[in-house]
Amino acid sequence: MLCILKLPSAICLSSLKILRIQRVSFSNEYLTGKLFSGLPVLEEMKLENCSWGHLKSVSISAPKLLSIFEDDEQKRKFGNPDFCRVTIVGDRLKEFDYNGNLIDEYWLLKSSSLEKACIHSGCDGEIVLRMINLLKGLYNVEQLTLDSYVLWVLMDAYGHLHLMPMFNNLTDLILVGICIEFSALFKILHKSPCLNTLNFSEGINLTAMPGEENNDWKLDPVPPCFLSNLKQNEVHDFSALEDDLPAVEYLLNNAVVLDQLIITLPDAYKADFECTTEVCRLLLELSRASRNCRIILE
């Protein structure tokens, strides 16, 4: 149950550095805009389980804002006419974290200082344009964390992938989730020429599109970062099954400057010596494009 936030006509928060708002529904567009534009020294903002209500447009502009976190678990369905366009002006923004279903539109402007971003989203394909617009604001980010649902959303972007930005400064890409949709991932990799580290934090089950065999995901051409900058791959919860072993093999065969592949085994494997030995054998049998690549088993 959300509380209706009724703001006073006069708002003065000239010394506020941290703002955290939970479980409220904003009710007045003018006063809400006045609140978010009257925070001259604000450095950190958290909006948790809030709703923009019937607001049509909101601008968040705090000249010293360094980080913004929004956890949006609204239950409204996509297509509701009462969505809000949220514009965030981030002249000094260093970190952006969004967790929600993109019921509303988010635009990041002047975000060239952004260093870290994390996007967790629902998997409704209808939000694909909103997802692309959000990613456009992350164009200069150095570390990007995406959950698997983001990739499933982008899978439906067939006619819109040309709108995705280049991530020319992206060096670290972290993927969260078990089933990673391959076509969207490869599109992001092709847009990230300087990628240095690729981290599959919950496994490397690269899933083919419905109706296709999983071995069809080996795409050509190889992403440019595989040929020039990708130095480290991390694969967690590696089980050496039919889905993840071919994916690791592809990475090893195509990442020509790779220095190390870090493999983390599930706890059940670590407790089983025979299992660990078999995984080692399978990994050592894989060919490597990089002569300097070390495989580290943890």
C-alpha cells in the first residue's frame, strides 16, 4: 500500500546530501518537479517501491548528484496510459541502478561522467524501446551489469537494434542470470570494442532462440573486443554440461588476447574430487586462441 505524498508549496532542502523515499505515490507534477530540482548539494538518491502516480513528466536535476538507485516493483501492466516520462540530468552522476519493469520511460541526459550502471528488468518484450532509450544514457559507462531479462527484452528489438549506442568506454560487463539470450548479448559485445572483462556471474548457459538448437548461437563475425581487448572471462557455477561447455569453448577459441579464464564450480562439485577432476580434464582438452591464456579453477 502506497502513501500519497503531498508536498508543501515551499520546499527548501539546501543542505540535504542523501534522499531516500519509500512506498509513496507522487501526486502533484509541479511540486514534485520543484522537489527534484531544488537539491543543490544532493549526492545520493534512492527511490524504493514508489509510483509516479498520474504524473506525465518529471525531471530530476541535482548538480552534485553522484548516484541514483530506483527499485520499482509496481504491478501496473505495460500499456497503462498513466505512464510517466522521467528525465534524469546527470552532470556528475557516477552510478545508476535501476530495478523494475520499465512501466515508465527513463531518459538519462548529460551522463558522460557515468562509471557504473546496473539494470534489472522484467522480460516483457513490449518495453524494448524504453530499454534501448535507457541504454542510450549509459553510453559512456565503464562497468555495466545486466540481468538476463534485459537480454530477453532486447531479443525482440529486431528492427531497433541499430538504435543501440556504442559503449566505447565499457571495460567490464557483468551478466546476472542463468539463461543468457545469445543474439542480444552478441549485439552488445559488438557495440563494446574496449571490453576487458566478461563476467557470467551465475553461469554461462547461452540459450538459443525458441525453436533453434543451442549450437546455433555461434555467431560470425566475432566481436571486435575478442580480437583486441578481452583479457579476462569469469564463469561462475560452471557445471561442464552440454550447454555451458560449448560456450566456454567458443570463448577460448575466439578470444585471441585472453589472459585468463576464471572458472568457479558449484559447491556440490567442489566437494566431489572425481567431479572436479573431470571438469579439469574437459577444460584442459579445449583449444585456446591465446597462447598466454591460463585457466584458473576455483
